[in-house]
Amino acid sequence: MMKIDILTLFPEICRAPLGESMMKRAQENKIVDLRIHNLRDWTTDKHHVVDDAPFGGGQGMVMKPEPIFDAVEELREKSKIENRKSKIILMSPAGRRFDQQMATQLLRESHLIIICGHYEGIDHRVIEQLVDREISIGDYVLTNGAIAAVVLVDAIVRLLPGALGHEQSAADDSFSSGLLEAPQYTRPAEFRGWRVPDVLLSGNHGEIETWRKEEAKKRTRTNRPDLLR
């Protein structure tokens, strides 16, 4: 069973989406052990301060290193007792862009500790001395890293054996083959004069597979030509 710990200042942002649908079933079926922690639990002052003004001046506040180091070191120590090796991830717009290939790579890890950034950034000593990998989910900035962490966790967990209802589902997803997924249709066969392609009603599985491959290429050329390059 894969173990994932999320460190965030806003645990409720993670709990709602990661407690529904496939993610809920994956936890109930012991496919993933997901824990969401409030980083303020590792502060030592009565006000639970996690940020301070940046050295050298500048706008905004920077997340302090002490609670992050204390939290990660405690979670990592518990992981050692369970004979797991922890991989420390920071959700950051400055990180490497997340994709399906990276999700598959992270699938091999037994324990992920995900740090969610906030404010104007995080003390760089955390990145230099603690973090194994910085990850971004796209070339834009979010309010905080908890939102990005939800995307990362969902993309990884759905690839775990047994997480989806059908094992082929993840293999057929967009990007898994390097192409976007082919169009899908369901009943009724005709809706407002628009018919489902005849080949899908033919029962000829060979022709259907050929059609899907061609449509996947066509859709990729139109929407994501960069994938073909």
C-alpha cells in the first residue's frame, strides 16, 4: 500500500476532493494510506506562526523553515520504522511541469511527503536541504500549493492497481499512449439528428480499434500537436 502525507496550511482544501469518488474508495480498500496534516501543528509559539518577512526586503511573507523541517523529519522517521523510503516533494510554480510520465515514475515510490507552498514562497533552505523534487502542475500561479497537491495525488493514485473499476481504464487514458484519448459515445445512438459513428455500432472490434487509433491521432493533431512532435 502506497503512503502519502500532505503538509499544508489549508487541510480542508485537500480533504474534500480527496475524500470523494475514486480517492475515497482507494483509501477504504487500503490501496493508499493518505494523511493530510496542518503544518501549524509543528509550530512552537502560541500564535502558530509559519511565515516571516523576507531578508533583503520585498513584498509578502515567506514560509519559515523550522516547522517544515520538524514536520518532514517526524514523518520520515515514522516511515523508516515502517521500512519505507520517503520522497519529499514541494508543489511550486518553479518546479518541473507534472505530466503522465512523471505520475508513472512517482508510482514506484512507497512513501511521498508533499509540502504545499503558500505566501510569496518558501525559505530556500527547505529546497536545498530537504526537498527531493519540485513539481509544478502548469505555467500559472495558484493561491496555494494544496490545490496543486490534490491534482498530483489524484493523478498518481488512480494508476495504483485496483484504484479504478477496470484495470484497462488508466491504460486507455489520454497521454498514457502519447496521444489524446479517442472520442467516446453512449446511448442514444441518435441525438437531435447527430448519429454515433457507424463503426462503433458495427460490432467489428478490429475496425473499432483502428478507428479509435486514427481518431486519437486526429484529436491530438488538432488540440495538442506538441505531443506528436
